[in-house]
Amino acid sequence: MTPDIISLGELLVEIMRTDLNTPHGVTGANYRGPFPSGAPAIFIDSASRMGKPFDFTTGFIGVIGNDEFGASIIKKLEKDGVDVSQIRSSDTETTGIAFNQYNSDGSRKFIFAAGAAGATTPDDVKEDYFKDIKNLHITGSALSISKNSREACYKAIKIAKEKNPSVLISFDPNLRPELLDLEVILKICKPVLEMTEILFPSGEEAEMLAGINDPIEACQKLLEKGPKIIVLKRGKRGCTIFTKDNLKGANIEGFKVNEVDPTGAGDSFGGAFIVGYLAGWNLKKTAKFANIIGAKKVEHFGPMSDTTYEEVIELMKKD
Ligand code: ATP
Ligand code: MG
């Protein structure tokens, strides 16, 4: 099987504090997990669940450890229909682990043991796997976790373009300036940005990439750097879509839910958006669909959800 939609990079389990405002240093307090995670993996899981009615096939390239954490990730991806044939098991490193802790002001803190999560190399990216590619999704996290993972992403873009010149390259620049020098971020993102058709930034990420202290002006500026469509993710407020024909941006209201855990909302949103777009829907319908998927994700605990296409379509009718 050669997939229509491919992503690559870090596979992780997330282990989360059950209570807010409980620093990792507090001994004896509770954690809950493991939850299958990793930004590109959350994206592909969402694309796979939402793409089923359109017969879109999905696949992932990455590395796990030879352990039960890795097996739990494979189990979730397989259940949701993602092809896992290109996920390699490392004999020397354990599956990546992220301990995650939230505070009531919305801030969060990670302790991260990368293990096999950064072990993806260009050799893992096989030309034949890209034969039917329609969308390749790149994340800033996979560009920054290691040099070899970054080179794997660059190789995937090159092959995808060779196999299908009209391939849709999407990019979620989920990079934090507090973790990496801004200069480095801009340098590693530049070659991806130039090839990107759809960019999925948060406000902070757009500002950082454009060097402008205003999310809207930043998105307008980024349209000059490669992307044709910029989808600004705005949490409970939904999203705003910028194109060269609509520099002002079209606001698509968020779907109202009770937020339990925001982890993975952006990546779940991205996977759904790509499915709607590839299905030929207009941007407004696509954004509404993706907003519901993002909202359904924050309604429950853990980075990947089980929401089905049918559930989303029902909610779209009611909205
Ligand atoms: P993360 O990096 O934590 O995954 P993000 O910053 O990339 O998040 P958000 O804007 O937080 O992305 O969320 C993505 C989308 O999910 C939003 O555009 C919106 O559609 C939906 N969403 C997120 N939070 C909420 C919420 N509290 N209520 C309703 N919808 C939400
Ligand atoms: Mg994000």
C-alpha cells in the first residue's frame, strides 16, 4: 500500500499530570497515561479517521523503541487505519516519552526523554512509498528534534515533489522560541516554508516566522514567503484563513465545548483540514469541519481522540 497522505517524525507516549498546577517536581502526585502522541502522529491519526469515507489512505514514517509504549502507539494508529509499515523499531533506544503538566493559566511544562523519537533518518524515507502521494505534512517538531529527523523531512519533500509535482505540502511550524534560538528556527523552517501550500500556525508561531508583533499582519506577510493558504489557529475562537485574494482574512467561529485538555488540538485540526481540502470542499466548509475536530479533541483527555467522521458531520448539520 502506498498512501495518499503521509507524515513523519516523532512518535511519543505522553504521560500527564492528572491535576492542574502540580509541578513535575512534586513527588508522589499522580500522572495518567501512556497516551499515544507526537505532533505528526496526531495529525496522521486525525487524517486517517476523517479520510475514511473518501478512501484516503494514510501512512507514517518514524521510529519507536522495542517496548510496550511503542506497541501502544502502533495499536492506536493501526486501529484508526494508518499504515505503520514504515515505522521502525529501534533495538538501542526506548520509545520517546513526554511528561506533560498544565497550569490553570494555560501554561504547560514538559520533561522530555526523546529516545527513539528523534531517530528517524533519511534512509527511513523510501522513494517507492511516495508513489501515490497527495499530501505530505511537515511539523516544526520533526525538523527540530534532531539533524537526521530534519534531513528526513527535507528528503520527504524532495521525493514527494518528484513523484507528484502538484503534491500538497502542509506545514505546522510548532516550534517554541523558548526551546530553540529564533535564528535557528527561521533557518530550518525556510526551505519548508518555500515549498508549503498550506501553513497552520498559531498566532505566536506566525509572529515568530514573520518577525512581526501582530498575528494578522504576520500572516499577511507570510503569504509572500511561499504558502498560498494560511490557517491561523485561534483556540476556542476557531480559525482565520488568509489567502492572496483575502488578505483581511476570513474568520470561522470555533465550536463551543467544555475544554478538558488542549493537547493535540492543533494537530487534530490540521489532519481534518487536509482531508476536507483534498475532498474538494471550499475553505469555509473545510475550516468548520476542522474546528469541530479541534473542539472535540479538547473535550477529552489525551492527545489523540476517537471522534469519527460521522459524528462530525452530524455536528456540522446542527451548527
Ligand atoms: P496545540 O499546539 O496545543 O495542539 P495549537 O496552538 O496548534 O494547539 P489551537 O488554536 O489551540 O492550536 O487549537 C486548534 C484548533 O482546535 C482551533 O483552531 C479550534 O478550532 C480548536 N480548539 C482549540 N481549543 C478549543 C476550545 N477550547 N474550544 C473549541 N475549539 C477549540
Ligand atoms: Mg500547535
